Amino acid sequence: MAITERDRAAAGILRRSADETGLDIVGGRIRRTSSRICLGVEHGDYNGTGLFGVGTDRFIWMAYKPNKSGRIRLFSANFPGDGVIAYTPGDVPAPLSASTSDTWARFPFGVDHVLSHKGLELAQGIDGVLYGDIPSGGMSRSASLTLNIILTLLDVNGITIDNPFEIIDAAQAVENEYIGSPCGKLDQIMILFAKEGMGTHYDPATGTVKYIPLGPGAEDLRIVVMDTGTARPGLEKSTYKTRRAECEALVEMAKGAGFEIACLADVRDQGLYGRIIEAFSAEHRSLCDRLDYIYNAQIRFDRLLEAWRSGDIETVGRLFRADGIGLRDDYRISGPELEAMCDIARTVPGVLGERMLGGGDAGASGALVRAESVDALKSAVQSAYPRAHPEYADKFAVHICRIVAGVDVLEGLI
């Protein structure tokens, strides 16, 4: 793993922040955790579908060093107004505390709460400084942050967890139980398991991860993330929570009517799909729309894996675009700024597919693009998006992303 200029720039920010706050990280380590792009099935994790995605090179960097105080002392360069977060392990606010709901401190507090309740002793204090360049919605900033803190605290306390899915479960519990965000496991899986140059395939039926390289002849595929500049609230405050509840409600209704399903992903047979739609569409059309998306997304999913494996980037892009239309029209989880980015991308020759990313409402959209069309897409966004949404003219950004490993430890930068 080569250290990049962006790593060096991030290290400079971390050092300056440590100097300004009196935290001692000199001679410590930097843990870098990635963002992620889900290629399919977006919103599939809590519906029981297979998952496929890649780690992307927008990161959270955490510089840390053990201290002798027995206290955790952390500072985020992204949220300087919160100051230094200091606490003694085992002594953090209770879950869902109003006092922490609007501060990033809820993530380290949540990690402490979850790991302590698992019987893990987190006695070693640390000084730590964090900085990230992951957009505020769509690329799993919260999962990256949570995993970074978990892995760091396990490291400094000499705790080894052999089963990585236990770390996935802990990261999910931080958001579900402590913060109140109803996220599934998609983000955590796609980041923790991500490998450079590889697509990550999670099969819920077997609980296993497999890696699929992008097939030969597809070297000119590029991933472009179009950050709308909008701030997306936590999932607990967004349409995501509503959509999850709707899907669970339809499952319960179907089970009550005698359909033998445990989640919407169980509806893979066309006959079963038709019978459920017939039974509920008259009175619950919106709930059936959610099933429409999941059912068709699973059909696309199998085609996606094969196209990726064979290097058929035209098909990968076409399926990515179809997924975005389903998320917009059937799942109804997108937002006006997200769709403005997609509308712009569709006008550019060489853009293979585009859609909103992540939890929905706001944040970022993504595009799969031929290498020779990246500059044209960037230019189109820079020209058209400020006209469509002038209120975000000084906040939006375009990121050209590589497929990277999800977790790395960088030595010698501080």
C-alpha cells in the first residue's frame, strides 16, 4: 500500500489539530478507513438481499497514540466546534441521550457502550485526532467513522476479534442501539471487507463474502461521485427510517395472509410476487411499490455480478441506471438535488449509468463513466448544477474515485 499525497495532506491537518488542542499523537499511528459505493442492492441489506459494492478513496484518517491518563481524548478537525471529547472508558452517557444527539461524540461514546457491554475491557487511554473527506451523505461516513474507532480501541487495548462479522455487528449496534439509527449492515460490510481493485459480494444465505475482480477490458471504467452539497440528517431522522418500516409492515401483512416469507428478498418467484401484489396493491399501493423495487433489483443483481465479472461495463452501467430509476420512482428515496445531478450526468456521452447513493433524501449521487468522459462530466456538473440549485453553488463537489481497500494502517506520518 503506497502512501499518497492526500494521506500526507491529511497527516498535516491531524498534526496541526493536535498542536492546537494539546493532544499528543507524535510517533503514533494513523488508521485510514474508506467510504463505499453500493452497486446493488441499495437498501437491500435490511430487506435480506445480496449485496455488492466497492471501497472508494474518500477516507477518514485517525491519528492516535496511547496515553497514561486512562482517558480517551479525541478531536475531530471536521467538527472543531465540539472541542475535545474526553471521557473515561465505561463512563459515557446512556444510549439515545439528548445531550449527545447533535455532536459527533455519540460515535465514540457508542463504541465504548457497545464494546463494554460485550465484556471487552477498554482500559487504555488514548489521544486521537480525526479528519475525513467523505461527503456528508451517500458514501457511509458514519460507518467508516464507527469502524475506525472500534478498530483503534481494540488495537490499543490488545484485543483481537477473529470473526470480522463480530466487528460488523458491533458497528451496527453503535448506530442501532446507541444512536438510534436504523441502519443495516451494508455499509459496514462494504468498508471492512473492501479490497483494492475488487468488488465485494456478500451472500446473506451463507453469511460469506467473496471477491469479484472487474473483468478484462474494463480498465477505463471510472466512478464519479457528485456531492450535492446538501447535508443529510442521520438515518433516524430521514426517509430511510420510513422506508424500512414500510418494508417490514408489508412483510408482516403478507405473513398474516399466509405468505411464507421472512423478508422482501424472499419474494423472488414471479408467481409469488404476483400474488402478493394482487393481494395488497388496491389498499397498499405504496407498500407494493417498495416490493416492486426490491423484486426487480434482485433480478438486476444477478445480471450485475455476471457483467462485472466479464468486464461488460456497458451492462453494469445500464443496470446501475435502472436501479436509480427504481429508487426514484418505486422506492421513492431520492431527492431533488440528487436527481438534478443524475439529470446532468445523463446528458454527457460516455456516462454509462447514474443514480442517488446511500440512505436517500440528500447527500451524493454517483455515476459510472468511461475514462475519456470524466472531464466532460465534471465540466457539465460545474456548469449546470449551480444554475439548478444556486443555494449550493459554493458547496457541491465532484470526486473521481478509485476502488481501494477499506482499512489500512499508515506508519511514519506523524
